[in-house]
Amino acid sequence: MRLKRTSMCSLLRGKDKDKDVVLAGWVKKRRDHGGLIFIDLGDKSGIIQLVFNPIIDKDSHTQAHSIREGWVIAVKGKVKMRAEDSINPKLKTGKIEIIVKELKILNTSQPLPFPIEDKIETNEEVRLRYRYLDLRRPIMQRNIYLKYRINKQVRDFLHKRGFTEIETPFLTQSTPEGARDYLVPSRLSPGEFYALPQSPQLFKQLLMVAGFDKYFQIVRCFRDEDLRADRQPEHTQIDIELSFIEEEDIYDLIEKMFSFVFNEVLGISLETPFPRFSYEEVVSRYGTDKPDIRFGLELKNISSLVSSCKFEVFRKVLEKGGKVKGLRVPRGSSLSRNDIEKLIREITFYGAKGLSWIIFASKEKIRSPLVKFFSKSELLKIVEYMEGEEGDAFFFIADEKTVVNEALSHLRLYLAKKFHLIPEKTHRLLWVINFPLFEYDKEGKLAPCHHPFTSPREEDLPLLEESPEKVKARSYDIVMDGEEVGGGSIRIHRRGIQERVLEILGMTSLQAREKFGFLLEALSFGAPPHGGIAIGLDRLTMILAGEKSIREVIPFPKTQKAVCLLTQAPCPVNEEQLKELHLKVEE
């Protein structure tokens, strides 16, 4: 006889007492108490306890002896209230149990490679190898469901505001947009290749030229770049583009969208408008363009205070055009010498050559290696400038500006975690604006700070001819809890400006036409002013789920070497397939 499920496991409650139900799912645990056998049955909704009593049904009780963890079963039974002393407050169904009348074993299972529960100490490679089992764990189910809910609320929000969801191609032309492209060989055009899109950037601009006005897409993007905890070779982004808008329209739209999503999904009210920081200000105050502003520990430049000091390290750095910056740690005087040695190891990883410090227990009790080079009054002047109080600690780095900012930025975060300064379950968002249009790459050449289709500020257009490095961009990033969760810009919509930007980036007119000819042509047919933004759905979900890696919110992710341990991709293909594509693999 077939048992057709009538309810999910965790949806039953005391109000269902004496109701006959049919449940199906996986065996989580089995406990044999002599006469009675108890089984925890689970599905995506949660867990419920089954009771097998030989007096109620002897056949089911006999079969239950053989059942093991991971088996798939269906049962028919009656909902009963548990005895007071056996209630499990950890379960939603902890007050009830199912007295089984009938059992059907739907499938068996090999011994599981790891427990299907939240807190497991299992190597991530093993989890990814058996990802279909890992995804059964309640925390993984919650993460994937959270991502779905964010996805759905974004769609609902944008649909209500007149946006049209439009697909763009996955097989397109290779264009220089920052990262390496994933290339796909063409069988019909030997020796030629498609590229998987790093983003729908050019196509969404073309949709604006086509007059669609408000576009969005929740889209897969592909980038062949070095991976880390917040990167994957394929990721999902919420892609948005609008016509006849300015930056304020983007800020207003996204702040309302985030507020709607946070309220609907998490029941959290966000404070709007989000604060805005210029690129220069945010790097000066926090050392990074993606700061966590849930806590203080802002950086301060003390270069002018120590420019003529006796400490040679500071003086030589300043003579070479470097900076001396530091941060104050409230109640940091409790740090031991061993703690400070750990801090030094932390910052040397980011290129800093040393760390100077002051432990300010009181005006009479100052500990610091700087006491050899500074008088007490000079040290107190530094403490006063840093707005210090008794019991504080101060840390300083002297080096080239970029090294100082990066090292102190990481030290700031390290100390905030050590002193528990980051409030739990609290989120702070901000905008970073007024980025440079260009930056110098490792070879000393100008490269786009955002991408080559970002519009310069109107007042900076004259600088494109003589001083392009001074041009500011009409771009913006949205940052949340120390992570960049999105970025965008007002685009170039006039052909002449776009050609000039490509020229500054070192492209000849021929190269520009080869790579971007279709875009340049479109811009010459009445392209409207337009702009947009892309929000990283995986990264946003990662933060809201409280995870440290986006692999925890992607169903089937790759490792840091871009390998799928589940399917063993990438893998060799047979000679016949290569021949059809006119390819040959060299050893």
C-alpha cells in the first residue's frame, strides 16, 4: 500500500492531537529502549519523534530494528501529546510525537561520511565532496532558503516599481572588463571563442539605448580570477539599470530596496538615508574603501606632530613622502607584551615593517618603546591629539601611504574583534562616492578604477585631455559591515567621451572598434543618460546568514582552486570532442 505524505514533519503541533497523518523523510537518529523504539524523522521543515510500539503494530516495530541513520522512510500514525517529563523544548514539535501504525522503507543508505547536523567538525573538502548530504544540514537549508527569500523580495520590489526582468546572453564576445574571461570554443567557427560574461554590463546599456528604461536581472556572472572566501568563479548578482537618472535616484531606489528586503526577510528596520563618504575621506578615516562602521577605532594622521622628532624611523618615512598614522584602542592598556607581538605579526603580513605603541595607563604611567625618543610632554601631546583617556592603548605605523592604510585597516578590525567592539546582529550600510575615474596599475599604466564605461563628472571633462589622473568618477559603492555588497555608476552615454576614455586606457581606435564597436555604434544612435548598480546576492546573503564564506550560501560551490569536488570539474574530455572543436591539448 502506498503512503502519501499529508504533512511536513515540523508543521504539526498540539492542536493536531489524535489526528492521523502520513509523514516521510530521513532518519536522523534511532534509539532502542527495549520494548519501544524511537526515531527522529526529518525533512526540510524540521524534526519530529516517531514511536514504534509492538503492541500498536508489531510489523513496524520489527522493521524499525533494522533502520539506520540516513534511511528514507514513510510512516502512518497518530499525533499524541508527550508526557510532561519527556517534552523536548529544543524542537518545535517537542510536545508531540507520532505513534506509528504503519512503516514503509523507501530506501536504505550507506553509513554517512559525517553527521547531518549543524555543529560538525568536518573538513570542508569532505563536505563539498558530499554536498548533497551537507545541504541536508539545517543550517545549510536555512542559508539556501534565506537566499531564495532575498531573491523573491527583490523581484517583488522591482516589479512593483515598473522594472522589466530581461535576460542577456551567456555566450558573448570577450571584452576587457578587469578579470580574465572564461572562454568557450566555437565548433562552427574553428579557432574562435565565445566568452562567458563577467557581468551583463554592455547588454544592459544597450537595453537603455533600446528604450526599456528600467531593467533588472538576477543573473549569473563568471570571472576567472584568484578565489577567496568572498569570491567564486560563478556568482549571482542583482543587476539594475535605469535611464534618465542621476546618482540621487540610485541612492533612493537602493536604500528603499534594502529597507524593504531587510524588513520582509529579517524583520529589521534600517536607518535611511545611508551615510555617504567620499573615497578620500573613508580611506583617510578607516584605511579602506569598504569600512565596517559598526564600531569606532578611526585612524588619525600624526605626521605633523612627529615631523621633527628624534625617532629616525618616523623622520625618514616622512622625508620620503610617507605617513605616520595610528589608532586609539579604548581600555587597551590591558594588552600584554605577548599580545602586542601578535599584533606586529598581523601587520607585517600587509607589508608594514614595524608597529610603534603607547600604553597609557595614566599620565604618570606610560609604557612605550618611544620613551627613548620622545619626552613625556611630547607623548602626552600625541595622546591628547588621539583624544586618549587613561587606560587606552595607541598603535602607529610609519610607511608609504598605501601600506599604512592597509595595515592599520586590518589591525583596526583585528582589535575590534579582540575587544568585542562589533555589536552582534547589527548592520550598518554606507555609500562610498567620488572615486577616481582612473588608477595606476602595477605597471604604472592608467586603468579604470571601476570599469571603462563609467562616466566622469561633468565638471572634470576638461581634465580628460591634460590630467586624466585627476578626474573623478560618477561611481558609487554600497558597503555593509566591512564588505562591499554592490557597486555601480552613471554610464558614459556620448560616443566621443567613451572613445576618449578608451584612448586614455591605451586602446587604439582600431582596438576600440574591435572590442567595443557595437557599443560605440549604439551610443551614436541617441543613447539616453543612464546608470545602474549590481548587488552581489551571494555576498549579501553570506553577511545576513552570519557566515564567513560565500561557499556556505551557494548550493554547489567551487573550492579556492575553482574545482567542483562533487562532479570533479574541470576534467579532461575525450579526443573526439577536442577534434570537433579544432583544439589540441599540449602537455
